[in-house]
Amino acid sequence: MKKLLSIALLSTVALTAIGATSNTVDAATTIDSTHVKVESGDSFKSIAEANGVSVSALEQANNKEVGGFDLIFPGETVTLPSATSNTSSTQNTNTQATQTQQATTDTTNTASQATQSTQVNTANTTTQSSTTGTSQGTFKISFYDPAVLGSNMGYSGVAANLSVFPKGTQLKITLSDGTVMYRTVNDTGTFANSNSQQLDVAMPSSSIPSYGVTTATVEIV
């Protein structure tokens, strides 16, 4: 009787050991902080529980249908949710850095363009100031050749009423036909002295216009 009980007890222990062995599941092998290697008997649920994440998060991290049937095989690599979130965070950071750099570049370009525009406008204003004087109105213009009168004053001068334009005044004279001349008041004469609105322009006889007398707008430069 004792022998039969011993055999029965040994059989029970053996069966229990066999059952325990068949139900033992090897835990997924950790590859690194964000990846594990699937072992025999693993499932998404067991891997999620072992790594403290939800099954749905694990499914999303591995492009699986949430709540679907997740079929995995030993030897496969499963990505933990923290890996995808870190990658996404890194991508967002890089995108923000790129956008910030582009914004800085755009601001620099805008400032440079504004500076160039200001420089061009300043240059244009300076040029205009150098060629535009104070308008004195319309004057009657006559011509004379100083050499014919025995003068060596040359042809850069103009005779004017000195009470209107003192000697040394520089004038821009634009004739009615568009011709522009620059002359310095260096003399007066019978015509100019008696008429405050007349100028007598020095010019070689060969260059004096055939019409002899004309009108012009006059500016002090």
C-alpha cells in the first residue's frame, strides 16, 4: 500500500513539473532602452506589461492596428513607445530650429534690402541736389562774344544785373529749346544792367544761335 502511494505521489510531482515547464514563457530580450527581441511565447500584452506601457501605445509604436490581432514571432524586434516619441520630439526640435534659422535669415535679408534701399535713395537725393538749384524764374537771354569786344574773360561767364545776381553767382540756364548751360556771373552790360530779368551769355560768335534772343529758366546752383 505504501509503495502504491509513493508511486502516485511521484507521478503527481512529475506531471506538475511538466505542466510548469510547458507554461513557462521566456521574457522578451532587451536589446536597448527602446527595443526588445521577441522570445517564444511573447505577446504584445506581455511585452507591454513587462515594460510598463499600454498595449495600444505599443501597437501604435509598431504600426499595428490598435485593438487588432497582433501576430509576432520569436526573433522579431519590437519598438517601445518611448523610441517613437523621442524620434518625434527630435524631428520637431530640428524642424523648429530650421524654421527659426529661416526666420533669422529672412529678417537679415529684409534689413539688408532696407539698408540698400536707403543708400540708393540717399544717393539719388544727393544727385538731384547737385543738379537742381533754386529757381529764379524766366529770363530774357541774349548772347555776346567777349573776344569781339576785346575782352579776354572767356566764355564761361554771363553778364547780369549785379543787384539780382552778384558776381560769382553760378547759374544753370535752360534755354527754351532745352539746351542747358552753366555760367558764372562775371560781368554786367548795358542790356543786363538796365533789365533785371535779362542775362547776356558769353559765347563764340560762331556758336550764337541764329534767333539771337530767346528765353530761359534760370536756377542758382
